[in-house]
Amino acid sequence: MSRRYTGWDKDASGKRAGLEKLVDLCEQHFGLWNNGTWGVRKKRGKSSSSVHGTGRAADLSWRGAPHRGTGNYHDAVRLMDFLTRPDVADALGIEAVFDYYPKPHGRGWKCDRAAWQNYTKPAFSGAPGGDWVHIEISNEHADDPDYINHWFLYLIGDMPPTAAQAPQATPIRAYPGTSLRRGSKGDAVKLVQQVIGAHQDGDFGPKTEQAVRNWQAAHPEAGPADGIVGPRTWAAMFP
């Protein structure tokens, strides 16, 4: 399900811990290396501000020796396939992934279309042939390294080494893989309706949405009271 794309909103005063944790985990699990995160500057070749300035963007390179990468583009593809998987993108707040390598002008995935687009004209500097991947995340988790660590390891199939690293215990009921919101249907909706005291018909309508908002407002650990049951709200409902 598509989400709003933020892009540049405002420059941060420094690195943001959630994004830095995500970069560390990507390095550990996919063999790419950190080619740059926070930095207040303009986009290369343009007058507009770079998302790097927000502290929510990173470049990860697969460039090999003398650098730390494997030199294998397929490792970058593995990373991109993971980050754009619907459950992963939704849980980690992935908003954009740009691949500078393919011809003719690279390709990009964005959350507002939840799909890849192969560019047929120049879209960013360094494509084609660039040996790095650009990623952007939402503000929601950009300052929360414990959340990023827990959900990354949960989704990739590893459990956190210690419970102290996780913001909540592993849920008894597995997160359904995508946010539940108005229009959603099914057994997962029934579970939510049971928790919030709504009619358990499995149909996420306006009454369920308002009941979710009320529940979120009473449980700050669930995140903003937006009426959407994402991974943070789900973990609060099913600790």
C-alpha cells in the first residue's frame, strides 16, 4: 500500500540515530559500505536541497577493493529487494531507493507508488554505472535506533541478541506485513477490533478507525494517533 513521500523537509543539525543504525545493519547483512549519510548540501548538479541534509538519507556502495564492498552488483540487488519488500518498507519506513547502476539512466523505487520505475531520461547525477544505492526513510523512525534494530532483525529472520535491544518483546501474533487502515479486511483486523473494543467483523471502517485513534491516544507507545495500525501500533497491541 502506498505512503506519502516526504523528500527534503528541513535540514537536521547532525546524524540521526535511526538512519545510522539502518546503515550499520545493511553493511553487516549485505556487504555494502557506508558511502555517506548526513550532510547539508545541494543535490549534485541542481539548486534544490539534498535529502541527505535531513539526516534521513544514505548512500551504500558495493564498490570493491581498495574499498570495503564486494564489488558485486548482485549484493546491492539483494539489499534493494529486501528494503522494497512491502512488509520491510512499511515497517522500517523506507521512502525511496535509487539504483544508479542500470542503463540508460538508473531506476528508482518510491513509497508513493510502491513500485520500481526505470528512468528513460536523466534523473540524478551518477547514473548509469554508479556503484552505490541511495536510500531514504521517514521521520517516524529516523531517531529510533532500537526500533530499527528490532524490526530489521525480525524481518530478516534474526532475533535481537538481547531483549534490551528491542523496544518491545517479540509479538505473540506476527505483524501481518502491511499497515491496517480504513478499507483493510480480514482476520488481522478482527484481532485489532478485539483489542480496541470495536465490533469484530473484520472490516476496517470509519468506526474502527476512530476506535484505533482513541486507543493510540491512550497508549503513547503505539505512536501517533493516526488511526493506522502499523508495526509500532501492532507491537503495542500485542506485546
